[in-house]
Amino acid sequence: AEKARFWHETFDRALNEGAFRIDHALEDGRILEISYSPLLIEGQVAGISIFGKDITDCKHTEMLLRDSEESYRAVFEQTDIGILHHTFDGWILRCNQRYAEIVGYSMAELIGMNLSQITLEGDRSECATNMDRQASDEVNSFTFEKCYQRKDGSILWTKMITSIQRDRQGRKLYLVAYVADITEQREAKKSVAAATEALCVSEVRYRTAFQTSQDLITITGMEDGIYIDVNRSAFAMLGYERDELIGRSPLELNIWVDLNDPQRILETLRKDSVCSNFVSCFRKKGGEVFWGTITVSEILLEGVRYMLSVIRDITEEKAATEALHHSEERYRAVFQNSSDG
């Protein structure tokens, strides 16, 4: 009865309204595009012409393209990483909301602007060179740090990954940039450098920097690694009290996750007198782990050699970097699926 009603309704529509087309799903899953047209003989309707075409594959392709487009928009708009599409000479084609927030402009303002307008003067030449090298196929992608001048005049540092977007024939379309704000991390590095310099100036300034720094600062024996002194941040970062650390070594307390790391640091220190920004994983008293960069230098206290170590927690920065690469991989996969469709 339902099938009969369907054909009856479509015939009536053709007779009353004229020619039309509809998509009709069959029980076996196929989809037909059916065209209805009244047959006229000497101006009178004598019947109905019905033509059907199997459009199952086309409909499935449309669905895949629609799903890919929706996934692409979700990645583009909802990610915490700034995404920018621009030409090989720096003209902005599109960007997501996060990128607009990073540089301090609205998305509408950015479209049609050139990157040179928001790039700090000292970085413009390097950025132009990078784009030229990608335009000439010398390299496919770059990872670098770049300084932006925001709309309000403030300066902001970012870490960027730029790569070439190509069509299915391999022709270059534009550049895709993934942008993460690293201003706080750069300021933190300056803080570490300032703290180290303060240690070398005077005992008073050393004690101030030592105790008030938010980074973990320790003084350990050169050969045995035993803690001689630690600052307050060590207690919060590692979870130990002062008397649990002094007189013991990181190896004894099982603080190093990779037991090869202290040996690598010591070898570098003996060769260069300093080991800078060595990335390692550390274990807290409760068993939790965190990632940090450790800078170790040799110091003399009353004629005795010790190691001064400054550890900065980079767990969040490392997670952001991994998210940056993950977003790039997701974006590429979505874009490729959309292009293939």
C-alpha cells in the first residue's frame, strides 16, 4: 500500500505540476534519481514519461565529502593552535579564530593583509626567504620561531610550522602555517639566564635569586651528585622536604626517569663546562613524572667545584608542541580525504 501510494502521489504531481526529479531509495540500498515528465499529444496529457538513473555512488561520494568538510571545519575552528593559509608572498587567505586571537586582530581584518604588516621588522627578511625557498621547492616545510607585532603594538613570540599545500596533481596551492604562542616560555628562559648571572655577581644577589626563583635550583657535588643546597621551588616541584634532599643524590632518590641522562649531562659538562637546555623526565616523591629542561654549569665555592643546576618545568610546553604536530597531522588527513573525494 505504501509503494502504491508513492507512485500515485508522484504521478499526480507530474500531471498537476509538470516535470520534476526526486531521489528515491530502494530496499537494496541503491539510490535512484527519477525524472517524471508529462507526455503531451496535441496539447493534451496522454501519459507520463519516467526515467531512472542509479546515483548511489554519487550520493555516497557527496556524503563522504560532507563528512570530510565537517571534520575539516572542526579541526580548523576548534583547535587550540593557530592555523593560517597564505600565499607564497605572504598574503593572508584565511585563518582560524585562534590565530586571530594570537595576533590581536579580527578574522575579517586579517583576510587580505600581508604577513609583513604584522611581522616585527627584524624578522621580515627571514620570513620572506623561507617563503621563497618553499615557493622554489627547495624545501617543503619549515619549523622556526617568529616575532609578531600585535594590533595593540605588543610583541609576541610564536613557534611556527609551515608547509606547502598541494592539489591532487601535486601543484602548489598555498602555504599552511601552524602557530603556537611561546612568549611565556621565552620570558622564562630569560629568567633562567638572569638568575644564573645573579648567582655569579654576589652572595646576596645569589641568595635572592636562588630562593625566590620559580625554577628548581640545586647545588650538588661534582662527582657524587649529592645535594649541597636546594631552593624553595625544589620542595614544590619534587615534593620533598629540605632535609629529605640535603645529603642525598638524585640517583638515590630515584628522581631521574632515564638513568643515562645524568651521565650524558656530566660528559657534556666536563667537555664544555656547561650543559644547556637538556630535556629530561623527572620523578617526584609521589611517583608522578614531569618534563623539564635542565641547565648545568660548574661553579667554585670556597675553592671546591660543584654543579649548579636550574630545572624548568616544560610539561605544558611539550604538550602544546605535541598538540601542534598532532593538529597538523589531523588537518593534513582531513584535507587529503576531502581532496581525494
